[in-house]
Amino acid sequence: MGDSYSKIAGNRTALFSDGQDLARAASAVADVTKVLNGKVEALVNDAGWSGDAANNFKEDWGKSSAAAAGIV
């Protein structure tokens, strides 16, 4: 590790372990979001759903999906 690593106060082993846990969680969020994006598309398209309600649903999901992607 570089010089900045030696300046970290606290339990470096725990911090490193927590960082690994967060990286795994971010990967899991990305995987779930990808699956849900496909499910949302299928729901809207397969049902032939259209109109304001469908557009609002897709827009709302798009915001949620983008928020999840921001975690990753």
C-alpha cells in the first residue's frame, strides 16, 4: 500500500475488510438491478401496457435504477 495507507488511523484490517464487503455488496446491487431492469421491460412490453401509467412506471423505475447504478 502507498504512503497514504500508513496515515489511516484506526483498525486498518477492519477498514480493508469493510471495503471488500462494500465492493461485494455493490456487485450484488448491480446484478439485481440488471435482472430487475429486464423484468420491468418484460412487464411493460409483454402486457402491452401503454399510456400515462406505463410511462410513469417506467420513468419511476428508471430513477430507481439510476440510483442503484450510482451505488456501484
